[in-house]
Amino acid sequence: MHGEKRRYNLQTSSLEERIKKAESKTEKQEMQINHLEAVRCKLDKRIQLLEALLRSEHEVAARKIKRLSEELERNRSDSASLVNKP
């Protein structure tokens, strides 16, 4: 009888230890997941900021190209009118 009870207690103790280890591992994994989610959120915000900056720079460059093209066209017209004067 004592042998069976001792074996039962050992099995119970072993299972309880395995449960504790599994719970600890689960807790660590949950903490890692939470950390990774926070990092992901920060990276998403950075990506959005960089995309907005890129769009802004693209718009500025497009306006500058348009302005310079118009200026070049005006200079060509002015030069042509000076050359064509009698």
C-alpha cells in the first residue's frame, strides 16, 4: 500500500513539476509575444511616417520639375523672340 502511495506521490510531483515548467514557458512566450507586438507597432508607425515623407518628397520633386520645366520653356521663348527680332 505504501509503495503504491509513494509511486502515486512521485508521479503527481513529477506531473506538477512538468505543469509548472510548462506554465513558466507559456508565460515567457506570452511576454515575448507582447514585446514583439509592441515592436511591430512601433515599426508600423515608422513605416507610415517614412511613407508619408517619401510621398511628400515626391510631391516636392514633381513641383520643382514642373517649375523648372516652365522656367526653361519661358527662357526658350524669350531667347527665340530675341533671335527673331529684326
